[in-house]
Amino acid sequence: MNNKRIYLSSPHMGHMEKLFVNEAFDTNWVAPLGPNVNNFELELAEYVGAKSAAALVSGTSAIHLALKAIDMKKGDRIFCTSLTFAASCNPVMYEDGELVFIDSERDSWNMSPIALEKAFKKSEEEGKLPKAVIVVHLYGQSADMDRIINICNKYNTPIIEDAAESLGATYKGRQTGTIGEYGIYSFNGNKIITTSGGGMLVSKNEKKIEKARFWATQSRDNARHYQHTELGYNYRMSNIVAGIGRGQLRVLDERIAQKKHIFERYFIGFKDIEDIEMMPICEYGEPNYWLSCMTIKEGSKVSPLDIILALEEENIESRPIWKPMHMQPYYEKFDFFTDNNDGISVAEDIFNRGLCLPSDTKMTEEEIDKVINIVKKCFTK
């Protein structure tokens, strides 16, 4: 196969990453902590408008420390979006918690306020309200935070925003990740900016972020000898990785603009195919368009797998929508609340009919056209 590989969403370096990484080498700051870590925290916090930030090894570790910051204990109940990647809810199991999964709404594909209200009412009847609600901003678009916050405030329950996929996206002018009590970002290899692997925890509560940094460095007490009065974790970002992040942050706005361009090209390219619907974009905010996603209308002769395989034949990467957590073998024992009462959940329906199209910011116009033409051929055979 001689076709050049077209990726779903691969790393895209800017021009300053090497400068910051070389500076780390030149000064021998190659271990965890250092100037790049400190500055990446400050620069990221300034970009999103957060008071404080802790640079960590992953978005998953950031969720874990957010759960510790709300003082989660064994057996505590946590509500979580179902249509997401497993990293959103795995940390709940690290702390031996009980998960309750919440369905999506069709308008945004994100957490359904209707399903959330159902879950709260049931928990209130059982006398066991959740310790927190983990809201995921799926594929770069914000959930409807005002409605969700109003429900959570009624039950005095804090919100952890999983903004792993939505760095740079806004909700009514505010950056995702800064609206709830805690927000997390991921810099994994396929995210809109990457540090190869890494994450960030942000909050308006500066003391809690300071405590998170303490936990992330093995909870080493301020003593001459090695002393630990709390359980700690090896979660701190390295100075080299943070250098990549500082360079990437400087091209984030460019990446968002290109992701939006790719989405709009698909939207226009498929407008004459009645069976295709692009992921809806909500008027209350501006996504970062991390991945361009589509669904195929029910009853179509074409399935998502047909398109994935057709693209694979041309060395083009795509993938299914996340399989909802309530459908996963490990998590199917936990409660799940639907957006509607007609049987199949919204999350499951999106999973069954959806796929993620190539959204790589290095794609040329010709490559975008190639993807569009391959998808269109699937419907004209």
C-alpha cells in the first residue's frame, strides 16, 4: 500500500517545543519539577482563566486527585457521563467508589440534565446522594453546564469537569474545565495539543491544588528526612514533557481553527447525503472541534463499520464513537439513568450509528476531499 497514512488525530508540533525542551537539557532540568513545569501551570491557568493548576502525568491522574480533593471515601457514590472513555470513571474504582452512569442528550451528545435529575431523585430516595458529578465535554463540545449546575446546586453536589477532549472550548464565554469545582485536561498524543502524555488539574481553590501537588509528589512531608504522613502518588509531570506543553500551548488557537475548518468541510461535503448527520453544535458555546463525528440515519443501507473499512482500505484512520460505560462488561453492574423512557438510550444510539472521521490538523485540502469522496461513495454504490 503506497497511500500516505491519514491519521485520526496525530501530534502536530509547533515551532517552540524544541526551544523549551533544549532549555531543559541545557540546564539539566530533566527530572520531574523545574521551570517548565511551573511555567506550564501558570500559562495554562492564564489561558483558561483558572486560579491555579497542577501539571500531572495524565488526565486520569488529574481526575483521581480531584476525587481526593473532594474527600471521596470508599463506598461513596459518583455520577458520571456514560458516553465517554474509561479514563473518566476508572479513578472512581481506584478509591473503591460506586458509579452511577448518566445518559446523553441528543442536542449536545453530553450529559442529559433530564437523566441527571432522575439519578438525583433516586439517590435522594435511597438516602445516598453522590459525592460528586463527573461531567464530560465530549469530542470538544461543552455540556449544558447551567442546567447541570442548577441541578447539582439543589443537592449541594460538586462538579468535576472532564475537559480532557475540550481544551480551548467555551460555554457562554467561559473555558470548559473552569466552571465546576475542579477541571481536568489531557495532553495525550491524540489530543488537540499534546505533551506525549500528561494532564492538568485546575481549580479556583488554590489550597486544594497545592495539596494535589503534594499528593502527586509521593506526599513527601516538609522534613529533612523522607517522611510521609499520607498516601502519595508518582503523578507529577516532568520538566521535559512540560516544555513540549509550553510550546504546544502557543499554537492551540491555530489548532482549534484548523479543527473547525475540517469539521466545516465535512459538514458542507456531506450536506447532500440525507443519511449523514454531523455531530450537532450547540449555540451556547464554541467547541474546539477535537474530532469531527457523524451519525448515520437509522435504516440506512450503510453502517459505520462500512465507512471505517472503506477508509481503512485507503490507509485512512477513523474509529467508532466511544462505547458507553454502562455497556462495558466491567461497568454494567452499575446503575444507569436514561434521557428518555422509550427503551434504548441516547448514548447507545449514538454509539450504534456514529463514527469519528479523520480530524488531523496536518491534513491537506486534497486529503480532506479524499475522505469526503470515499464516504460519499459508500452511499452511492
